[in-house]
Amino acid sequence: MKVKILAFLLLMAVTILSSLSCGDGLDCGPFPNFFKLTNLGSKLFEVEYSEDRSSIIDYNRITENQVVYDKFAIGIIAEIDTYGWNNPTQNFGLISTAYACTPPIPESEEQIDNIIITTNKDFNLNYPQGSDLSEIFDIVVYDEANNLNNVRFDLNEYIGMNPVVPYQSYLILKEQPDTITSFQFNVQFYQQGIDVDYFEFTTEAVMVE
């Protein structure tokens, strides 16, 4: 009797699983597993640190057009196209009726070559107008596909690691200007791209103190 009950339960489980097909409204892919840059967007932020300043816990839009230098951040947002369609991993169980397809997190195959940052005014004695400020910036990277979320690097050291393009990143200023004045920052982004190798943008003006 027990054997018959067990056989019946197994038959029911197989029937339920077979009824959960991709044609029944379940998105079973294929899903894209890579992305490529089509453009770079930017916004200015004021960062909020943890109490011991060991980590950044939030990014707030600058509302009064003025920010303390070590809280100033240039947000870089990737505008992307996805490609490289791939079948997902399928997860299911014999008892549970839950059935899901796990899509991959798209990642970049494009590699960053350089990021050059300049301003429209003299920054301080060491960095006159037009000179490269990359030495006085850190970068915080958000790249879930490569397990880099809220990870902070010296910008030039990061470039030296031959990184791939992240979904989002923030350039954090770490040196004070000689004069409290309004700056615009120009960012030149070089990569080994699939379609495009170079992007450039200029930020809004902001008072840095």
C-alpha cells in the first residue's frame, strides 16, 4: 500500500513540474549575460559616511550647490545594451511547486584604459587649470557580477588593475582646493570597447570647500 502511495505522489510531482513550462507565463530565458556601453551619464552627490568614516553608507544629490571636498562625488552611470543570450540555470523541486529560472547577472567584457579628470579653474598649486586630477580621486565601484559592491580604490591603482566597466561608480575627491570657488569637472573615459572606445562629459558647476 505504501509503495502505491509513494508512486502516486511521485507521479503527481512529475505532472505538476511538467505543467510548469515556459509557455505558462514563466520567463525561462534565454537571458543576456554581457553588456556594452552606449553612453555614460553623470550626477553630483554628497556622500554620507559611517560614524567611524570607514565606509560610505549613502549618496545624496547636492541640493545647495556647495559641498565639503571629501564628501564630493561624481557619479558615473553606465548606459548599456545587453547581448550574448544564454540559457539560465533552472531550479525546481519534486515536492514544491515552485519553479524558477535564474538569469545570469550581465557583466562587461570592455576594459577601462584610463580616466582623466580636469577642471575649468586652478584647483591648487599642484594642479593648475587643465591638469589631470586623477591622483587626488578615489573610485567606489558597484559591479555585482564581479562581487564589487561599495568597494573603494585609489583611482590610478584601480586603473592599473585593468578593470572591466562596472554598472556604476563614484569618483570621490580626497584633496582640498586652495580657494572655495565653483568648479566644473571634465571626465574623459577611455576603454577597450566593443563599439566605442571613448566617452567624455562635463559636470554641473559646484562650490567645493
